[in-house]
Amino acid sequence: MVNRYLLQQGYLSCNLEELERVKNKVKIMPAICLVLTATGIILQQPLINVLVFLIGFLGFVMKKYHPLDYLVSKIAHLLGKPFERLSNPLPRRLACVSGAFFNLLIAISLFNNLTYLAIAFGAILGVLQLIVIFTHFCAASWLYEEMYKYLDFGEHISVQEARKLHREGALLVDVRSPKEYQRQVISGAINIPFQMLEQHTAFHNKKIILYCDSGLRSQEAAQIINTRGWATAYNLGNIKNAISL
């Protein structure tokens, strides 16, 4: 089963096999940051939290990979154990900068001898990081997707254009997970989960209209389908647009 929260962190273009390889590696960065943050608070050494702030800030700026992933890969290479570096998509980078912000607050609190305030900030961050480690749910990534959905970001066709295409015979395809699909079924749509696109041929050589919950997955799916020439895909965006159809 595909972990929905892993996709939410930005790993949309990974197939099932790649997601299986990614799922444990994405836990390394929050785990290291959690240990460093706690160490700074326990030892009351704000410079440690300043270091974590800098790591988090770099993790946001560096689009290709996270600095901690790079460090772990180098150490693994020295030990003779191959470690494939992860990509660093925007939702994950936003999680990095939010963690950096918390560590900045912790450092400021410690510098001003406000230990209890530092502990409070650390406790909030610690809970959020433990949730990421054990479930892959990331509050920052979730918030990004919700804002993307609410503000209707991304390039997509209008509902009017989609209606015209649908009347002309274009397939309406829901690229959400089966669980999401069962929760809210759109009349006339077929469900082909994003990660299963390669295994389906029912839509090949046809015009198709894609949608998902926020519009992120459907936009990525449309790009992949059109690039590979499987079909002529149009992104309708989020599920609100599909309901309006």
C-alpha cells in the first residue's frame, strides 16, 4: 500500500519500488535533527540549536539534496555501504525550514535563560518530528498541500474546458489512492492511482482529464503521461473542480 504521507512530502514521481526504498531513508534527517535539538536543550548549549537552524536553512535552500542526506551517503560510502541520496522536493524543504525556525526560537530562549520556553518549543518540535519518523505525516508538507488546494495553484484547464472534453468522450481519471477514492467517488470517473499509471493501459491513446485531492498529483501525472506519449492528458486540478464538473 502506498503511504499517502510519503507522497505528500513530495515524492510523487516515485514508482512503488522507489517508494519502498525511500520510506526509511526519509526518517534519517528528522531523527538526526531531533537528537541534536534535544542535546542542545538538555546541555543548555544554544549553539547546537543554532547549528540545527543552519542545517535546516541549508536543507531549504539546497534543491538537489539535503545536506544531512549528503553527509550520511558519504559516511556510508566510507563504510562500504551504498546509500542512494534522496531528492529534496519543495514540501520536504518546507519541513526543513519550519524545523529550523523552531530551533532558532529554542536558541534565542536559551541565550536569554528562558529554559522552560526552550523546552516548550522543543517539545512541540519533538512531537512533530516523532510523528514524521513513525508515520511519515509531516505537518509542514500537509499545510503546503492544503494551501495548494485552497488557493487552486498549478496549471490546469478550466471546468468549462473539462466539460467540453468530457462530452466529446475524454476519460475522467482520478489519480488518488483507492482509499481516498472510496471516501469520495466522483460520478463517471475511473480510479487509476498515480503510482499505478505504468501498470494500466486503459487510457492509452485517448484524451483524459486528470484530478486528485489538491491538484499536485494530477499535474505531475499529466506531465508524465504527455512526456511518455501514453495519451493526451489534461490536468483539471483539485477535487473541487472535479465535483463542479
